Amino acid sequence: MSTPHVVVVMGVAGTGKTTIGPLLAAELGVPYAEGDDFHPAANIAKMSAGTPLDDADRWPWLDAIGQWAHGRAGLGGVVSSSALKRAYRDRLRSEAPGAVFLHLSGDRSLIEERMAGRKGHFMPTALLDSQFATLQPLEDDEAGVAVDVSGSPEEITQRAVAALRRLDT
């Protein structure tokens, strides 16, 4: 990419944001920030108990991610955030107007299978349906790309890099 963008890696739980984000950051030569690290303890406890977050829970979390992204403006960076709703992405863009989104998307059964294989993550597979119900894919006026999550992490990362580079042409 010609200008160092801040890329928000988005998608439902289990799409590989935490796996692809660092690989993408390494490929682009920019730092990575794990979106889950911006959650307050109350959010983690709520999700661990199988309770979906509501918007009031998400606003401070999104603001913290947006502030990190704002601090990386012009320098580049990669941060993960589910960013499932347009309103959430708008909130992130209000803090970091130049952010672009990488939507990791894929077949529900593949994502559920990957989630079931995760160890030590607070997000149970029981919340996957609520994630898909909430998801609003990127709209035409939003800077970003969607990449399918089938294949290896390296293959997904290479598809993501290629798609993000096309944004600059």
C-alpha cells in the first residue's frame, strides 16, 4: 500500500482476526494491536458468561480502539475489532477517519469448527448466531475489502494484502 493505512481487521468471532491481524501487520511492516485487549474486565466477564455485549458495553471499547488507530494515523497499523455494525465502524472512523476495514468472512460451519478448536478464548461458540445476526457487511461507501477465510492463515493474509493494495489503485 502506498500510504501507511490503519487497517481494522473485522468479522464475527472465529474468523481469525487474532491470527490474521499479526500476520498482516508483519507483512505490511506495521504494529499490531489486539482488539480484545481494549475490552474492560466487565465486558470479558459478560462474554465469558455467554451474554452478548450491548451497544452501551461496546462504545468505550470502540472509542479505545479508535484512539489507538488515531495515534497511528499516517504511520500505519493493524488492529482487530469485530466492528459488526455500520454504527460501530462509523464510531471507529470518527476517531480515525483514514481507517480501512478488512472484513474476514466465511462459511458459518467453517467458522464454528475453528471456534470449537480454540483453547482458552472467552467467546463461546454459543454466541456465534448472535454475531451473524448482528453483522452488517461493509457497504459500498466504506473504505475496505472482504476476504474469504478459507485456506491457511498465510493464504488468507496474502489475499488480504493483495485486496488492500487494490484500494490504493
